[in-house]
Amino acid sequence: MVLLMNRAVLMVLGWTFCWVIYLTSNSSMKFLGAWAIYTICWGDLPLQYIMSP
């Protein structure tokens, strides 16, 4: 349960990180780049948390 909470927090931080870069750069490519960096750094794809029931 604690691990799940931590992963949820990391996902939110990742989302925030990506959106900050997107808003400051105003470029969708940089958003995708930030998303890729986040995914590589944390070793999993945050999208699976959104898609999972």
C-alpha cells in the first residue's frame, strides 16, 4: 500500500514536471521529450497507471 502511494506521488510529480516543461516551452515535442525522460528515469510507463482499471 505504501509502495502504491509512493508510485502515485511519483506519477503526479512526473506529470507536473512534464507540464511545466510543456507550458514554459510551448512545444508538444518538448513535452514528449520530458515524458520520455521521466519514463526512462523511473523505469516504467506512467500511462499504464492511467489505463489500468
